[in-house]
Amino acid sequence: MNHEEKIAVARIMSDIVKADGHLSIRQFEYASKLEEQYHFSPEEMSAARNITFSAALSLLKHLPRLDKKELLSNMKELAYADRYISSEEALLLTAMKYIFDGTATLVAFPTPDAQDKDVTMMYMETEPNDDYNDELDDKNTYRLISSICHLAGIRFACIPKIMKDFCAIDPKDIANIVRYMSPSLSDEEASNVARRMGELTTSEFYLKVMHMALSKTMTPPDAFLLVKMGISMTPYCKADGTVKYYKEYMCLPITDSVLKTVDTFVEEYTELLTIPPKPLPEDSNNYDFLFYKLFFDFLLTPPPVVPDLIFMGQDIRTAKYHIAFRFGSNEKRINLTPKEYDAFYAIVEKHFHAKAKGLTVGFDRANLAPIISHIRQKITAEIPEIALAERFKPERSGNSYTVKMEKDIKVFVRKHTSITEYEDVPM
């Protein structure tokens, strides 16, 4: 194997080990044997953190057939090293088989959501296909497909069926849902969105939603199943840098019938599952210790640097109002409107100095809700660490707005003595 291929194998090994959310000593031991077998260097193991599972498989699909067969066998042994193959591990192994056979393609899309673990399968088509649509329109066939998926823990989705259920909802309720999702829409615009959703076909959905993303990495088949594989992280530990999340999907072409393609996939997938897990031998050398990723992230990641908050007031030269977050010697400035600045200043001041913490909802007879919303959005944009940003964001509590700032956060008010000189005074 060349350098890039070994990096790809190291990434797949890591994903198999971490797939079910816990790590086993037995899997670590077997992984160490594989590292020796493939002669991984420390640099290759490190580089594996920065590619996705789908990118790794793409690099390996051109290996000789026997090499791919051996690799898949090794990954099955790795998954079963703890005497149990979970649904997450089985899904990755099934994807490997399909990719190595050349019958499917894997793609990854950036996502802010790291918690979505449901396995879903959706019928997709790039242009209307009467045969497959007639098959899915048949109640008995659709019920059988859904049942096959349901028994395997997979949710099957079909746009026409979703739209049919959608159209059964009262139009007023649909308009309210659309308006809630996008408050800026007028009543007429919300109604138009609802109408277009009700008329949406599978091929239109593909063209408007999926085409741009899929066509960048593959030439989609005329009809295929889109199977959500899970979340891939690069890198996969916060100690190595900012973690980016990707939703990974397998595109499985339909060549015979929807039912047969679904049934074949589910059979391959369920054959790998261990239900129930086999009991472990009870001797002193076979204890399993489970280490959860959440604890690793907590223990390995240095605590985030808590910035100082500075109320800078109105800039003499630009007349704009600023607050700043000071990380050491670096300041990240945020422009606020006068109303936003006054409201945020009052909230923070009352939080630290008033007996009754918080700013009442009717402060200065202004509608504070949109003002607070804008402040929160601006803080989010400047502080990428979500847990840290939440400590600065104003929020409503009962009949007032307050913040979660604790005593470790230092707040200053900048007092200018001249155009170029100033002093930061503690609030």
C-alpha cells in the first residue's frame, strides 16, 4: 500500500473502533496488531484524523480485489473483537462491501448537527421513473419495503408518500409551520411555499435539494437509494483542533426493482449484526473497560480561554458602537446598534451589581425580543465555542433578560482620555 492508502485504512480502523460510541480494550489490542501488519507510521496515524470515512473508502476502492477482501475481513474481525457487532459497525462494514464491489458511492456533506444517528433510506430519482413510482404506489409493495426496513431499525422514506401525508394537514396549519420556520415570509409567501411543498415530486426534490451537492463528487444514477450512514468527524478529538462534522450517505443504484434492492441491502446489513451479544469469558484476562468519547474529549481538551468582555462605547471616528471580546492580546470587535448596546450594557450591569438581576422585558418601552435576538446572533458569529458563547448571550428568564456570566468573566468599560489613549475600567 502507498502512503495515502495507509492513511485511509487507518481512518477506517478508527471509525470502526469508535462507531458504537464506546471503545473496548480488545478492539485496541486487535487494532495494534493491524497497525503492525500495515506498517503505519505515526505521521500516517495522525493524518488519518483529517479525512472522512467516505474519502478513505474512495482512496481504497481501486485496490486489487484480494487486498480489498483481506481488508474487509480484517475490519470485520476488528468490529467483532469485543464479541459484538453493533448496528453502527454493521452499517460501515456494509458500506465497505458495496463500495469495494463497485455497486455504490459514498458522499459526505458538512453539517452542524453531530447527534443525528438514525439510519434512514430514501428513494431518489434524477428524472421521473414510471416503473419504480408504480412499484412504490402499490400499497402492498410499499408496506413490505417499509416493514423490511423497520425490522432492521431503518426508516424508509419516499417523497410522494411524505407529500401525501403533508397534504393531509390543514392548509392553515401548514402555513403556520412554514411561517414559524421562516418568520420573515408574508402570508402569501408562506402559502406559496406550502403549495409548492405539496406538489413536490422526487425528481424535483433531487434537482432542487440534492443535485448541487451530489454532482460535485459523482454522477448520480437515474434512480437510487440514499442511505444515511452516520456522522464523520475531522479531526475526531477536540484536542487536535476544531472538529468539523459531516453527514455521510451511500448512493445505491436501483437496477432491478426497489423492493429487491432494499431487501438485498438489508440482508447484507442484518447478517453482520450480533443479536444478542455473545457473553464474554469470565476470567481475569478478559475484562472490558469502556471509554466513552465524551470523557476523552473532556480530559484531553484544554479548557477554552474565557475572554474579557469590553464595552467600548461609541467610536469617535466612525460613530459606531462596539463591544469586544479580548482573548489575551487579541480583541474581536462586534458592531452593535445604539439600542443593542444600551440593552446589553444594562443587562450585564444589572447582572453584576443589582440585587434583582436582569433587565425587565419592558425596558425603556422598547420591544427587546428582536434586539436580544440580534445580539445573540452577533455573539455566536464571533465565539465559535458554543458552550462558551452561551455564557455571554442574553436570554429571557421569566419577566426579564439576563446572562449566565460567572465571576471568572471580567467585564470592563473603555474610557477614552484622547482619540488614541484609553483605560479599561472594571464594571
